Amino acid sequence: MTASIRIRAGPRRAPRESERRVNGIGEALARGLRKGVQTTILLAKAIVPAYIIVFVLAHTPVLGWIAAAAAPLLHWIGLPGEAAVPLILGLFVNLYAAIGAMASLTLTAKEMTIIAIFLSMAHSLVVETAVTSRIGVPARLALTIRLGLAVLLATIVNVAWRA
């Protein structure tokens, strides 16, 4: 006959405050790391393809055609014709695609600032106009205000920034 020995543990000790704090910090760091990786992947899905597309376009005549067509309009707000690509991506796709496109172009700090200001007022027009119209703002009014402010602010920066 075998005898089994049961060791009876005493009452379980509650974790100390410092132990709870360390565990909480570790969980928060793991959660933050997980969310950071997810966000990086999400942003890369928009930025990398836009960068590649604009990089390829820059080595074909297509970007030159777009730039030549857009140059007279963009001149008023201090941008070269090539800036049409990030502007179009920002207006109709999202800001991250515009950032990817900007990264593949050779732009000055002033030009990047103008694009950033322009797109801060008028980005993702299709989606955001649909959202604003659902809450009762007429689409035409929303577009007029957003595009008008974008052009006005970009023009002001272009005139005020003498570099």
C-alpha cells in the first residue's frame, strides 16, 4: 500500500502593491507593443505601396505629364507640379498614402509644409464628406469650406514664407 502525503499549503498570500504594479506595467508594455506593431503594419499598407507607385511613376513619363498639367494651378500655392500626386492621394485616399508619395519626391521643407497644411484641411474628401452629410451638413458646403480653407492657408504660407 502506498501512502500519499498531502502537503497542505497555508493561506494564499495576496500580491503586494509593488508586485501588482510590476505586473501591470508589464501588461501595459505588452499591450502597447502589440498595438504599436499593429499600427505600423496598418500604416505600412498605405505608405509603402504609395511610395513604390510614385517612385515608379517618377521613372516614367507619366509623372512628368501629371506635373506639367498641374504646375500652373499648383504654382499659386507654391508647389511644383509633382506635388499633384501626393495631393491627389491625400484628397481621395488618405494622409498616409500622401506621406508615402511625398517621401519619394524631392521637396523642400516649405513645399512639404504647404502640402501638410493643405491636406490638414482637405483630406479623405470622399469618406469625410459622406460622414458630414450624414450628420446634416450639405456636401457642397463641406467641400467648399474644406477646399477653400486649404487653398487659402496654403497661399498664405506660400506668400509669408520667403525662402
